[in-house]
Amino acid sequence: MTDLSTTQIDAAHSDLSLNDSIQRHVLQLIKDDELLPDSRLPSESVLSHKFGVSRSALREALRTLEGAGYLESRTGSGWYVKQLNFDALTRAITYALPLDFNTLSELAEVRALLEVNLLEAAIPTLTPQDLDDLEDAVDEMELLATTSGHSFAGPDQYFHRKLFSRLDNQVVLNLLDIFWRLQMTCCGTVAFTGEPIEEARKHRRLLNAVRAGDVALSRRRMQESLEEKRLRFQVVGGRKGSASRTG
């Protein structure tokens, strides 16, 4: 069992708030003791004594971890480790990050690193049906772009998720969902990621490279598309910042 002295947690307080320190120690305890989802934590009295903190400070930290999706409180029973919930993680990130276009630009950079580097592993896993599904998504993008001039968040998200759906890596898919949810939370649409018709054409060119099995070209097409989005978020963020300063 993890054994943390009062001196250890007091030392941590010099760099972190008390709440942050307790959270980190609780998470370390879960890791060290290999507590699986649905495992019960030691009682609050045991934890407060172990960490050398008050029950109220401990409870506040536990509530914070509950809000982030790590723990679950069961009335009359105590605290339990919870299966990581990506919806809760998205909410936690949403509260922690300043959701503006500059942040979206940075997220787009992270997303590009993820997607571009996974294409080599993903392309060989795609079935003929997957490629047809990607084709349908691009057809829908082109239809929406030419008939209404609007952006196409739905088929766009589906396209990128489908590309990596055969990797048998749920974390990758969840991370892609988080990027999209944060983007939608910030600006509601993808209207600021470029001209819809040109965006649809970029997806068509990417799909053609994927169909050909050309990994290098696919990576280049993906990088071009996501880099253009990142720069547009950056430009829009700069304009909004300038407007707020002069307004």
C-alpha cells in the first residue's frame, strides 16, 4: 500500500495548491495499489490521516476528482474508482482551457500530429466498405458545400473518425471526439476553417490518395488540410482579439 507522510504532502504544497496536492496523491495511490474501476478507496478518515490533511480538504479534492470523472461517491458506502469517462474528461478540459480560436489553433496542431502520424498504420486496415463510406461522406460534403455554401461538421467528423476506425484503439477515437467537441463548444460550427467547397475538395484529394494506398501523399494531403485549419483559427483569433482591444 502507498504510504505518504505528512512531510511529503507538506513538501508538495510549496509548488501546488492543497487541493492539487491531494488529488495527485489520490491518483498516485490508485496507480500504486492497482485499483481497478469499481474498486473502493480507503475511508475518508484513513486517507486524511495518511495524507496529513483535514477531512474537509480531502473531501473537496475527492469532489474535484469526481467532477473530472475519476471517482464516484456512493451514499453510505464511500468513494470508488470510476471507469474513465471521456465525456467527463471533455468537460474538465473545457473548464481548464480558455476556449478561444487561439486555443483551437493549438489543438489543431496536436490533432495534426496525431492523425498524420497514424495514417501509415490506418490505411492498410481500411476495407472496401470503409472506402465506400468515406466516399459517401465526401459526396455529402460536396453536396452541402455547393447547394448551401455551409460547412459540414457532421460528415467531416465522420470522415476523420472512419479513417482510424479499424486501428482497434478506442483512445485515438475518443481523442478525436474530444477535439471535435471542444471545437464545437467554442465556435458552434466549422465555418471558420476555410471555404466549404475548397474544404470538400481537400477531402476528395485525401480520399484519392488513401484509395491509392499512397501513404506519403495521404500524409501530405492531411497535413495541408489541418495546417490550413490551424492557420485560419489563428487568424480569426487574432481578429477577435484586435476587435476586443479596440471595442
